[in-house]
Amino acid sequence: MSKPSAVGNVMIEAARRAGRSLARDFGEVEYLQVSSKGPGDFVSNADHRAEDVIFEYLTKARPGYSFLMEEKGFVEGSDKTNRFIIDPLDGTLNFLHGQPHYAVSIGLERDGKLVAGVVFDVSRNEIFWAETGRGAWLGQRKLRVAARKKLDRSVLATGAPWFGKSTETHMQFSRELSTIAPTIAGIRRNGSAALDLAWVACGRFDGFWERGLNQWDIAAGIVLVREAGGVVTEIDGKDVLQTGSIIAANPDLHPLIESPIRNAGKRKPDN
Ligand code: 2AM
Ligand code: CA
């Protein structure tokens, strides 16, 4: 059984602490659903609180490391080779609506390469962690991507664009969905990219794709999938952390997903 490195343990502890803060606030959010004001402002404070908990803990444990965080943005440290990439609350819309499917995501990039990731599913108390060379783990269980080779047996996860995205972005997603959906066993849209990737790593999903995500949504999950034997690429062959357009799956399924998604994404000529 592999154990996390010293910095891996520090990342897991930071995620646990943020998870405790989120779990407390989630109880309040469930209650606020029925209040006339709604839980909106409260939730935007909940993710700041969780991020503060992580930032405070990690800056003490690893002074000098740089940070990229969803709320505070980029904080450059004296050590420019190590950068934590943090989403204190992935699945905010679920959290806001009292749906217990959200996560803390902490990735570590070293010399420009993703080397460690922790995704903590607070409601299920599941901590997924991975480090390059140490594998991907859920508790004592070593993770491995699903072995399915055929699309028609596969369940894929995706994320649909939301309010404020362009009409073309919504149309592009519709084209992708109508191309791939008839060829697979089923599709899920659960609302947390970090957990979608963790679930690819542990075989609950056979694959995942989504366009236009942020680095903090996917940094930790990428390490999980790769260490579990999966393949992660950018949809159009670019840098996945830059565009946030991602395909993750086992090595057999990956090309079978990539080709239809890439082609469906291209705008059809108007004629
Ligand atoms: P978030 O919950 O941290 O916002 C779901 O498709 C993914 O998109 C999630 O990882 C989610 O991260 C991200 N996302 C970013 N902005 C969003 C929004 N306004 N609504 C829904 N999901 C959003
Ligand atoms: Ca997110």
C-alpha cells in the first residue's frame, strides 16, 4: 500500500479542514432553501471561508509556495517551482441548492507539471488522492480506471454550459451531446468537474468531457485519472490547463470519445 508523501499529507489535511467548514455551512444552506432571502450570499461566503482555511493551513505548512485559487486568484510565493491550484468548493450550484454533491479540490504543480491531487467529496466522506509514481487512492483502495472497451456499455459524464455562456457555446454542446448520446449506455451531468474526474479514476464513470473549465476545476482530477491508468487530453489537442476543454477516459475508450466530440464541436458551415 502506498502512502502519501509529506506534501501529499499536508494537502489531504487542508482538504479535510476545508471540508469541515463546508459541511457546517451546508447544514445551514439546506435550512435557507425555504427562507425568502435564499442561500445565495451565504454560499458565496461559504466558499471564501473554505478557501481561507486551506490558504492559512498551506501557507504555514509550505511557506513560499505559490497559489492559484478560485476566489483569491494568483498569489506568488518566493518558491516559483511549486504551485497549489485550489478550488475550495467545486459544485457550487449543487451546494447552493442543497444537493450533497460537491468537493474540495487541491492540485500541486511542480516545475510546470501536475504532480499531486486531492479531491474530497465532503458528503460521502471520500478522499481521493494521487501523486505521480504513487498511484491514485480512495482510502485503502488503489484506483484503476474502468476496463470497458465499448462505447455502448459506457456511462460518460459531462458538464453543460450555464447561464451567461454564448449561444454558440450552448449549440456546440448540443451538437456534442446529440452525436455521442445515441452511441453510449448513458450520460450523467452531476455538476462537479473535480468529482467527475475522481469518478473516472475509480471506474464509476467510463469517461468525461467538458469544455471551458478553469484550472482549479481539473488540476487535481487530472492527476487522479492519469495515476489510475487513464488518458487525459485537451479536446482540440491544445494545453488542457490553458483551455480547460478536457477529455478523460481509459486508453481504449479515449479515442472513441475524442473523435466524435472533436468533430461535433467544429461549427458546421452554413449552407
Ligand atoms: P464551480 O462549482 O466551482 O463553479 C460543472 O460543469 C463545472 O463547471 C463545475 O466544476 C463548476 O465549478 C464549473 N462552473 C463554473 N462556473 C459555473 C456556473 N456558473 N454554473 C455551473 N457550473 C460552473
Ligand atoms: Ca470549480
